[in-house]
Amino acid sequence: MGLFNRTKTVTAPAAAQTPAGPDLAHLTGDWAIDSTHSEIGFSVRHAMVTNVKGRFTEYDGKLHLDGTHPGNSSAELVIKVASVDTNQAQRDEHLRTGDFFAIDTHPEIRFRSTSAQLIHGDSYRMTGDLTIKGTTRSVVLDLEYTGSATDAYGANRVGFEGKAVVDRTEFGLTYNAALETGGVLIGEKVKLNFDISAVKAG
């Protein structure tokens, strides 16, 4: 998830070519997302004037990075929907009901990558299948490779930041309420954001 298809553009002169991505061959292998040092968040327009922000606190994710053949890299993520946290308990309970996520019948959100590519420098784009409430849609994630290092405990770590925008109504999350002043209580577009730290396996 950061070692993607590096699309080559033949352009003259050479100095005008699309910048190459970083040399990430040393990252080849399998990685596990460290949820204690990562965040998966979202924001949505509320009452037409502000944004409500939230996050999921329980999830498992894995990456396979191939630095020699970046197109072989992949990512999978499983989120426990009951862990939703918007810093307001009553609202969180509502989100868990059938009006929104219906966690009794759909306890997980899943993402599986299908393709990815280098855009320029440290910027990448990943396409994948996102499943929410039993409905699967293709989504595009814009990602930035933020670096790699060996931590104080000797573990190899890699970092990525990402974002995407989805329409919640396409996943069956259609609940809303009209405002007396016009408009609706909840926006349809949801901004997703990721701050990922992953640890190399083995």
C-alpha cells in the first residue's frame, strides 16, 4: 500500500519526466497495521454548517509490499463497526442501529485493494472494493508514503497517510432529517482519512 504500479511516461527532454517514486525495495514483505499508532477517521457535514468527526478504534489490517514489482502490492482492512466513536455516546448508539450501520447484521466494514499506481514522488493512488452494510462499491484512495524506520524496540515500521470521499447513500446509509430552516441534518458525502503505521512481520 505505497509500493504501487509506477507508470512510466516517455517525455522529452528527460528532465521533464514524471518524478520517480522513492526506492522502496527494502520494504518488500508483509506488514500488519498497528492500531495503537494508527487512526482511521471520517467527517460528515452536520446541519449544513459544520462537520462531525469520528473514528473507528478497533480494526485489523495487513499490507503486502513488493518493492521490486510494486504492482504486486496489496492491502486488506477489516473494521469493527461497533467501535465507532464520535465523542458523543448517544450519537454513536444511533450510528450502530439500522438507521445507519446495522451492526447486528453487518458488524464489519471491509476493504480489499484491486489496483494501485504511482502519481508522483511520494504520492500514490489505490483503488479497492469497500463493503459497508452488505454493499460493495469501488473507491479510490489518495495516499502519501510518509517514511520508514526502525523503532525503539527494533521493529521495522512504515507509514502512510490517505484520504477518500464516499457517498454514504450508495451503501444504504440513507437516514436523514429535514431542517426547519431548509436543507438536511446530515450530508451525503463522507470524507475518510487514514494515518497508518504498519509493522513488518517476521
